Amino acid sequence: MKKWLLVCLLPGLAVAAEPQQDYSFGVSDQVVDNVPETVTDWLLNQQRDSRPAEKSELSAPIYVDTQRRLADSFRTAIPD
């Protein structure tokens, strides 16, 4: 009887235990951690938040968003 109780409780104890190591890789790491802001992103945000030029065809926020979308398009693979 004690053996049966031990066999039933061991999996529950193993699941309830805290992990012994912190793994910094894997799919879950990408979901939990935010991607750090790059220097380019910081510069683009600075440009977007700055005063608009006196005479310009495009506003800075539109230009920055266009450049960011263009950069993102180069990061994705071309589908077959």
C-alpha cells in the first residue's frame, strides 16, 4: 500500500518542484523575454519624436514606420 501511494505521489512532486537551472534557450525564452531595443530602433524613435522639418513631403513618423516595415520585410524568409 505504501509503495502504491509513493508511486502515485512521485510524479506530482516532480512536477511541483522548482527547476534547478534557468535555461536561456528554447521556444519559451522567445515568448517570455522581450527583444532588447537596438541602437537603430532607438535612433528611429528619436527621429520620429523630433520636430518635423519645415518643408518635407513625408512626416517623420510615416518615414520611420515605412523604414521599420521595410527592414522587417528583409528579416522574413521568402515563401516557396
